[in-house]
Amino acid sequence: MQEPESRTVPDLLDEMAARYGDREFLVDDDQRLTYTAFQTEVRAHAKGLIALGLVHGDRLAILMNNRAEWLIAYFAAMSIGVEVVALNCWASASELAYQIGHAKVRALISTTTVRARDFNDLLAEIGKQSNAVDIEHIIIASSEPIVDAVAFSALPELGNAIDEHHLIEIRRTVNPTDTACILYTSGSTATPKGVPLLHHGLIENMWRIGERQHLTPDDRLWLAVSLFWSFGCVNALFTLMTHGGVVVLQRDFDAGDALALIERERCTVFYGTPNMSLALWEHPDRVRRDLSSLRTGATIGTPDQVARIAALGATEICNVYGLTEAYGNSAVGDAHDPTDTRFGNCGRPLQDVEIRIVNPETRVEMPTGEPGEIIVRGFLTPGYLNEPDRTAEAFDANGFLLTGDLGVLDRDGYLFFRGRLKEMVKTGGINVAPAEVEVILSEHEAIEEVYVTGIPDTRLDEALAAIVVLNGNLEISEIELIAYCRQRLAAYKVPRRYCFVKRTDLPLTTTGKLQKNQLPEFFVKKEETN
């Protein structure tokens, strides 16, 4: 494979269209677009955005599920230097109002319904939440018209007034260090942070991720991960595109539909979260679907969770470590590494990415094999949008991002993720990483999933406690689990309390991540019912 020469998104699209013009690029239900056809759609809609008056540096927000219009709008905006703000379809009106106002969004593209919410009602509620929302242009990518809105399908006609030479001149103003998109991180106690990502990073870092997966133009990506998430619109999308592959969209994740789509489209690349792979594994249709086309892909999970994806068919699946601030991934496993290596760690740092493990208090680098805070330098956001103080807190004087994650680097350079630093439990004055205990517990045959947290304790300040999802109909008691842990862990690392729950009881975010700060509530409820 030849690495793309382009360092801006519009140049990348032209380069890929020149190389793979007649090859399929995008599949969305019955709609199929080759690289050349997609390029034509993007140019036509880019002219439409120019006709509306959008200029280099303006911001356009996208609020809709996975569909061809999302990607056409994304590339059309980036092609003329307009920065795309990817909005979470699950977000509340107040959350959307904050992000739209904070980013000073000038235009918004949506559908008439957003996660079953009427767009007009949602827009009215957004307006009530903040006086900072001042959207000049509403563009609707649906067949139903909305008053005072422009139809997405009408953009090419509006663009007929724009000369092709004028479009070319505007495209030439787009630079590799321009902001391509702005993604908002989820916040629990503070407002979310806007993360600008630059054109060149979307290409360079994603190319290297694809190389770890050994992608080729024959690869076909199953993409049900929401495009508003960096795992979708940054990582998966550009990893496939830089290698000339095909993106097969699933508009909204449904396990049964996903199994049928992977089989029908002969998808080779899996991008998904552990809860998505579990839903696929447990679906009754799995046994009758042919998933033999699957080969590689990327995920984030425990060894057991990664092994489940391999059992689905993606035997060369790569475990990864990354953050939105770091263009998707900073460390990626190699698809050709031995199975045990890929399942047990997050791979090595990518080219031009430096990862160190430091003492979180002194910032002194830890010896090989010793745990500490993961810090990253290389492909990183230039800083949080309109947040100089939070940017200063997140980066050290040498340009390293202080991730707040706990990890270990072994002598071969492989990164092992050990959880969030703020999740460390100090029990009896000793720090314990929940992830270390979770690994031991998850090896028990009766346990499907387990999460360890700290709960208040009069003697220890904090005591270790485990939330357990049992494997099928298997059963085990607290006493048996304590005995099991005592054989494998130091006494102070053994959880003293256990709560057995159903998987559906686990508190998840809108992107399927576990809300670990809510885990202690299980034990509060348990005491209330006793």
C-alpha cells in the first residue's frame, strides 16, 4: 500500500478518487457511491454551502444518525475550510444548547426527527436553554420540508450559481493545520470540552492505524458506531479511506440487522464496543449467519471481550488505546501479532507517537513494568476550544497530554491499560487499581463481567467492592469469590463486598461506556433493601 501524499481532507478525497475512482466507497441501505460519485456529491454540496454564505473558519454542526448525508456534509464542509461540530444524537437539549453556543455554530444540518424527537420541538427547547444559540441556517436532510429550513437535497441546485473555479480557489485556502472537526468529550461534573482536530492528523494517524490492521482496498468496514463519536468519524472512517476501502453504514445499531448486514456486504473490518460485540454474540440469529468474511478491526476491552470479537470471526482484531484528544488511537495492536499478545494489551505506540508512564505526583518516569499515569505526545489536539485554562491543565511543559489513565509499558514497548487514576481505591492507606482486581475475577468461569469500585468504610476509609454479572445460569457466592481472590491476590486487594446484577442494570453512557462513578450506588441500594 502507498501512503497518501495529501495532508488535507479535500486533497485526500481527490487523491483517493484518482486512485480508486470506480471502486465502491460508501454503502448506505440501497445507496451505493463509488469514490468518484462521492467526490461529485461532495463538490456539489460544497458549492451549496458557499452559496449560503459559509466561509473558511465558520462552523457547521451535524445532528443525525449514520447516513450518507452525514458524510457528504462532513466532507463538503471540510472541503471549503468550514469546521464541523459533530453533535451527539442522544444529548439533551441543554447539552446541545451548550455545545452549539460554545462553538458559535453558524449552520446546522439535521433530520426531521432525532432519536424519535421532533426536530422543531428539539430546536425550540435548545433555544430556551441558552441565549448563546444563534443559528443562521438550518438544513434538513429529510424528505419532509420544514419552514425556514433549506433542504439538503437543494444544496446542489443552490450551488449551480458558484463557478467551479471559485470552488477550487476556496479549496486551496484549506491548510493541513486548519481545524477539520470539533468533537465534544462527555463531562460528568464539568461542562464538556470541545476538541479541535486538524486535517493532517486525520490522515497521517489514521493511515498508521490502518497499517497495524494490514488494511487493503479490498477491505469493507461495518460501521454502526455513531459517526458523532471519534471512534466513527475520525478513527474508523479515515483508517478505511486512507487505504481505499469501503464504508458500510448501519444507521442505528441493532444486533440482528448488523449480523445480516455483515453477511450480506461481506464486511471484513469490525469496529465496535464490547457491549455491541456481546449483543451480536448473544443474538439468536448469530448461529445461522455467515460471518466468515470478518478479519480485523479495532476495539477497546478486556482480554475476554476482545476474544469474543475474535470468536465472531474477526480473528485479527486489534485492541487499542486512545482518546479523542489524540486522534482516535495512540497505541494499536498489530493484526499479525500472536493472539495472546493482541488480547492482553493495547499494542505499541504508533509512529510519531511517544508514550511514557510517569508518577502522577512527581512526573518522574517510572521504571519499565511499573504502573503510573499514561502521558502522550505526538498527534494531539492543539488545545481545548475556548478553554485556555483547561488546556494548560491537560498538557505539561514538554507537550505531553496528561491522560489521567493508569498504565504499564513492558520491556517490548507494549502498553497495558489499567484504568483511570481517579478510579484508584485507597483502602487502608494503600492504593489499589480496580482493573488489576477485575482481571483476576474475570478469569472465574462463573463471571461474565465484573467491575470493582470503592465504597465508604469506617475502618479502611474505602473498601473494595465488586459488581458481578454472572455467566449464564452459573452461580457463585460471596464467600466463594472471597476465597478465590485470596488465592490470587494480596489480602488488601480482595473485594469485601459483592453485588450480583443483570447486565441490563449496568449504568451506561449514550456511547455505551460504563459510568463507573455510579457503581457505588448498587451497594447503597443493597443496604436499603436489607
